[in-house]
Amino acid sequence: MSLGNIVDLRDKPPRFLSNPKLPIEPQKRTPLKTKRRRMRALNVLLALFLLALTIWGVSALSHLSYFEIGTIGISGNVNIPTSELFKSAHTTIHDEKWHYISRSNVFFLPEEEIRTKLISQFPRIKEISMSRESFLGQQLDIMITERN
């Protein structure tokens, strides 16, 4: 009775591990592989450069005076001084921190932050609504309803 192609490995080490010090030949880089690697590196550098340029462009455009809130109008206040309301809203917009994107930009205006700061500083305020005259309007109108 013949066992055919069955190999008995119980007492013998495997053949591929019997001589572990076989010389491994390093693969030589072909000119095509070198060229592809160089092109890949140039594409990554170009993508990073374009990303940095885009971020810088958005930041520069957000700081243009054409897109910034120029004046803040406050109405509806009776007991709270307008100067204090203006000062609080103005310091929220211009908080003396350096931002990549201007907070006084008409597109990135922190309206909810202004609203919460005014309500927390002045508990007499019942409701605040903000509006601009147009989409690119440079005047921010703050309408206040005070508690009785």
C-alpha cells in the first residue's frame, strides 16, 4: 500500500526553514519605478501646496473690509444702556484673538455667540433678534426685547 504524495513532517523541520541563511538578492529599481515614485512625490507636494494656498486664500478673503461688519445698530432697549450693549457685542466680534477666518465677516458672524453673551451679561433681556439689510450688508441690526 503506497501513501502517494503524502509527506510526513512530524520529525523533520520544514524544508523552507532548513537553510535560513539563503542569500536574498535586493531588487533593483527600474527606471520606470523610480520615475513613478518621483511623480507620486511631486503630486503629493503639489496637493499640499494647493491645500495651503486655498486655506490662505479663504483667510485673506475673510479679512477684506468689503465682507466685514462695519456698524452695529441696537434698538428696543429701554433700561439697558446702548453703549454697554454695543461694547459687549463689539468685543464678541472683535475678541483680540488671531483667527484664520475673521469673526466680523458677514459669512462667519458668530450670531449665536453674540446672543448668548448678551443674554448672560444682561438678564433683563427677554429676546434678541439680529438682521442685516441684505446678504452682504455691512450693518448688523440687533433688536432687543426687555422683560417688564
